[in-house]
Amino acid sequence: MQNNAVLSTTGLWTPSQSISNEELVESYNAWANQWNAEHAAQIDRQEVEAKPLSSAAFIEKASGIKSRYVVSKKPILDPAIMAPRIAERSNDETSILAEMAVSAANDALARAGREARDVDAVLVACSNLQRGYPAISVEVQDALGMEDGFGYDMNVACSSATFGLATAQSMIASGQAKSVLVCNPEICSGHLNFRDRDSHFIFGDVATAILVEEENRTNGAGYDILGTRLKTKFSNNIRNNFGFLNRAAPEGIGKDDKLFVQEGRKVFREVVPLVSHMIGEHMAELNLAPRQLKRMWLHQANLSMNQLIAKRVMGMDVSETDAPVILDEYANTSSAGSIIAFHKFNDDFVTGDLGLICSFGAGYSAGTVVIRKR
């Protein structure tokens, strides 16, 4: 007999520091102007191209982003550094990624009235893991004070949270666990090239957590998970080549492809139809019509992309009530984006209301989770 899985609640941890578009542009333009002055002769001889300047208006028009939260603000805005600076911790201290995950997890547990001992498994599902091993999830398990259970890490880039949700549902359906915490700590500022005009504004830092439980633990609260659908299709259009093998090819260290790189126009052109079609197929599989959805909590990557996906799914223009936007404040937070949107915009749901959590990103990867208010 299959056990029904319920999305009980979510948790959120937000850094205390935020960077506005205006602050980011001031830093980038100071660096670009200095670089152009230092390379003026080469630019005149057309040996190199001048670095283009940025503007707050350009960023908002291109993405819908107005600001982003970060764990390390001052070094990012220093034209001589333009990267976060996070002090290394000893092995006896909780790592920063685990610390963020624990904060979000504790928020989720408190909202559900649960304690760590009620949890059987921890999944840390995010796009950038701090280390290879031991698993961040096992550290989170320990930091939460869970004496039993297990944990493991998983990475499907921006789709990690929905893939984690699907994995948690499968664990509960099979009886392997009765309660699973899916944590999504993201320090996206660490892999962002703040000296690239076309991407320096994209990402922010945050952590979310999702508590998924067996139905008989929830006392009628939460959201039934009606179905999940996962898809991957290989593409180089979003890539990050940083990894442990970089030291084996030291001549490549320092290259831009060790940070986030993307072909933005290609991504837009290819991901919109892929995700729109996938959502339609998933709804049909569940014998549901898209217009039965009260809300879609979409991955927060780009405002125009979300608006077009929502329009294609619904067959009409939709409002921010139907497809909430949080990227104006948080920017793209990779796997956490759709979970932040759900976390902040679900209080008006009543019994029977349907919603869709959807994420998509590098891979390409995409995940959809259809839920119904209990």
C-alpha cells in the first residue's frame, strides 16, 4: 500500500544584507571604466573590446530584478575584489551552507509544530555544494540534533528543490521515511562573475526548506502532492566548470567558465517551450486542466520568461497573483526561487485549491509538483 505524501510547510532564511541595482552598477561601472582606461591603446587598435557599462534600468528591463540578498556585501561592491569573502571555518565549526540550511529547516519545523526528532531524512538539494564530502545533509542532520535517520546531497542545478520534493515523496510512498526535510541553501554570489555586464546582476543568496510528511502525521493540514514530473535534456547553454579536477589542469584556473556562464537568448528560446509543454503534459496526465490551477509558483529566473510560460500554460495573460514574482527583491536564487514564491504566497489557499510548483535551469532540467490544499 502506497503512503500519501503531504507538503506540510516551508521555511525561509534570508541574509541581512541586500544590494540594490544602483549599488551594483556603481561598482561594476567603476571597474569597467578603469579597465577601459588601462586598455585604451588596445581598444583603439581593436585588439580587445571595451567593457560595456551597465545601468539599473538595463538590469530591470532585462530581468525584472531590482535587488538581491547576499551573505557578503562589501567585497562584492569593491571594484578591486568583486566577489564575496567568506572566512574559512574550522572542521569543528558548522559550515556556512549547513548553517543556512539549519536556519531554514528550523523555521519550517517551527511552522509545523515539529521537532528535529520527528524527521527521518534530510536532503540538501541545491545548485552549489560547499564541498564534496562529508555530505552537507549529514552535517545538517547532526546540527539539527537528529539522533537517527539519514541524509544525502543532490544537485540538479536550479531544479534541485523540485527534484528533492519528488525524491521525498517517493521515500514516503515506499515507506522508507515518514518525514523528510528538503533543504535548499544557495550562495549563488559565490559562482557569479561580477565583472560580466550581462550576468553580474542575476543571482542572490538565500536558504529554503520544505517539510514533507506521511499523511497520517499532518492532522489534515498542508498540501497533498498529487504528482511530480521530472525532465532533463543536456545543454551547454548554462554551465559552470568549477570542480575538483581543475587542479589537474592548472592552466585553466582563473578562466571565466569556472564561474556561471550562459547563452541567455538561447536559454530563453529553448526553455520556455520545454517547460510550457511539460506543465501541460503533467496536468493532462493528472486529468486536470491548467485553468484549474489557482496559482503557479515558478522558478524565479527572469520576469519575461515566467510571464511567457504562464501565458502559454493558461492560454491567456496572467497576473502576479496567479504567478507571483519575488525575483525583484531576491533576484535568481537558483533552486530556492520557486519555494520562496510558495512560502510567501499561499496563505489564501482553501481546501481543494490547486497549485503548481515548477523549477527549471541548467541541464536543461525541469521539475513540476502539483499540489492541492487539504
